[in-house]
Amino acid sequence: MPTVLITGANRGLGLEFVRQYAGAGWDVIATARQTSPDLEGTGARVLPLDMSSLEAVSGFSPGVEQLDLLIANAGTYGPREASSAAEGQEWLDTFAVNTVAPYLLAQAVLPQVRAAGGKLVAISTRMGSLADNGSGGFLAYRSSKTALNMAWTTLALANRDLACAMLHPGWVQTRMGGPGAPVTPEQSITGMRRVIEELTPQRSGAFLDYQGQTVPW
């Protein structure tokens, strides 16, 4: 059976990814800083991983010889604005979790992904699009996701034999998105799974939404 590694899997989009892939018969490796009863109930193999610890991330091993899919889902909002040294440090911490850690994790599991001819997916956001930013705000989140897009594009160019993509999940009813968001987790993950399934090395480096549409840079 194919194997997927999903970060930030204890709630929200990550948990729904785990549920759907497990339900489809995949071997699911789920990581989280802290597990949850919902995650434990999925039957996934749960491994602790704190994405704010770059040492832990760079030294991470999935414990398998082949990995068909990495979904770098874990993320944090960080400060909405920065006008003090403390807020600046929080901004840097956001970059560590949202940008640096996913890239280091991809590098850590690259041998297993290459052995499977697998795929590397980062959960980004339309809020990281320079062309689509008409409102501002959410400084740390926006800028760190823009940087993630650049890092993942660089990853794609360095590994042309693999399929790499950045996905915008939509505005989803999660703790981050809020209850008033128009897209349910089930709809978002179902759509992203379809996009991932259709992803090929020829389209590697693409920035796509959960419906498969290209998101402007």
C-alpha cells in the first residue's frame, strides 16, 4: 500500500487528510507536536514532531524505506503586525515553522520519496500571493507563506524527477479559518487529494488551489 507522511495532523486540515488517506487504504504516518484523541482514533502511526525545532525536523526519519507522498501541512499564523523586537522575534519564529521547517523536512525524507518516485506537497495559501494581496494584514503568515512558495519552487527545480506542488486549501472551516468559512474540511481535502493524484513531474512547481486552478504568484 502507498505511504503518506502528514505534518500538523492532530486537528483541522491535517486531521482530515489523515482520515481520508487512511480511509482510502494508505499507510499513514501522522506527526504533531502533541497528539489528540481524534488523531489516535484514526489508526495512523503517530510520531511526535515539533516543527519549531529545526534540529528535530532535519533529523526526522519516517521509519520507512519508501514514501509516496509528503504533505507539509503544519503551520502557524504569527503576529499580524510587527512594531517591536518581541513581535519581530515572533515573526522570525513564524518563518521557522512555515518556511524553513517544511523545506528541511522535505530534504530529510527526500531519499525515501525518491525511492518511491513520490510527491512533495506543501500546504500554502492564496494569502501568500503577491498578486492577490489587496488588503494587507497578517504580516507574518503572508510573508512566511510567500517564502514557502519560493523555497518549494526551488525544491521542485532541484528535483525535476519528482512532482512538487504548493496547494491553497481554500478558506476552510478550521480554527484558523473560522466557522463562517465557505469550505468544509471534507470539501477541501477531497479536492486537494484529487489535485495531488493528478500531479506529475511535468507540472512540478505549480501553485494550485483545491480545485486544481492555478493561483497567481
